[in-house]
Amino acid sequence: MDPNEVFEYVTEGMKWLSIGGGTYIATLASLNGILRLFSEKISSQDDLDRITAEETEKLGMTRQVTPKFHENHEESARKLDDGTYEINIGGFGARRTQVRHELYHVHRGHCDDRRRIENGLINNLDYLFRREPQAIAYEVLKLKL
């Protein structure tokens, strides 16, 4: 096979992968953003504690999760050194759906994998195309993938 022909196939494949990946990410972001507009707002630590307890029960989680409310924008879930988990919610993203989203990351073990720290590119691709879509599917449709 001619090297120029191989280059053309690779270029065409990269083009369609970029278009498809961009469309995919834009669709996920749109679904995520629209639903949050209509979700219950969290304005205090008490609200966050109540909603976390309700959503933890709905999800059937057995892991210990500590919710932390922030005044500024914050959306994250992480595993602590003692083996428990923490979700951080705050700012304009402080909504019930975001709590559901972050709890699903904990429930599926997305915070447990140490490999994600070691390899940035693979971690980012895994996050964008596997972990984040799973959490959004649960947040939006309550599908446990």
C-alpha cells in the first residue's frame, strides 16, 4: 500500500473521529446543562446533607460519603485517605442533579482507580468517553450503566 494512501486514510479517520467526538461531548454537555436548570437548588450545607442522604438511599449506596457545600463553584468527588469519600458541591452547579452525578461516580468506583493519576491522556479519554457518560446517564435518566 502506498504511504500517501495510508496517510489519506488516517487523515480521513481522524477527521471523522474529531467530528464524532466533538458532537458527542457537546450533546452530553447540553443534556447535563439543561436538566440542571430545572433541578432543585442547594443553598446550604443542610440542603446538601438532606439531598445527599435521599440520593444515596435511592442509589442503594453502602459507601460512606461526606458532602461539603461551597459558596464558589465546585463539583467533584474523591476518595479520602481513610477510605471514605467526599463530594464537593457549590456555586451555580449546586443542584440535586449534580449531587446525583457525583454520587454515581463514587458508586461506580470512578474515584478508586489510581491509574487515572499516573497517565493523563488515557485518564482523560477514559473520563470523557466512559466515566462521565455513565454519570450523566444516571443523572439525567437514572440509568445505572
